[in-house]
Amino acid sequence: DSKPAAKKRPRRVSAALKKSEEPSSEGVVINVDAMVTVMECLDPRSLYNTALTCKSLLSRVTTTMVVRSALIHGDNAKKTFEELYKLMKNHSIHPPSPLRLLRL
């Protein structure tokens, strides 16, 4: 007499979670607002890597955040943004998405 395998129930997440807190795939609660504040201080490469960790962080990345990161941390990204600005000013290209800007 073998018993059927028990169905695995999905984990319940407390209904009291704030909008800024989201559960990760492992059931850990992440305060997205706090992560966005941290992301605003990162260099472009770290910002890109952090944004790719989950969809909620990726959706919070803005063009302003990316440009500010590039200008603060200088390096090659600053030159790239200066060239992009010239092209956008002449209406030669459409403004790229924040994720595309991070990949440049």
C-alpha cells in the first residue's frame, strides 16, 4: 500500500507586507525602496549587475539613475554618455532604455 506523494504547497507570504517589500524566490523579504537607495550610489557595472538580480529591482532602474551613476563615477561611461547626448540632441537616435544604457 503505497501512499501518493504529498503535494508541495507554495509558501505563504504575510498579507501585511508593504508595497515596497517583495518576497524573493527563496521567501526572503526584500525592502525594494532601501535597495533603490543603495543602487543610486553604485557605479554603472555594479548597478547593472544589481538590477539583473530580480524583476522588481530591474523595473526601478531609471535613466536618471543611470546617467547620474555614469557622471559621478566618470571613466569611459561619461564619454559614452556625452556622445549619446549629441546623437539624441540631433534626433539621430531615440533615447535608449535604462538597461541598454547600462550595457554600453
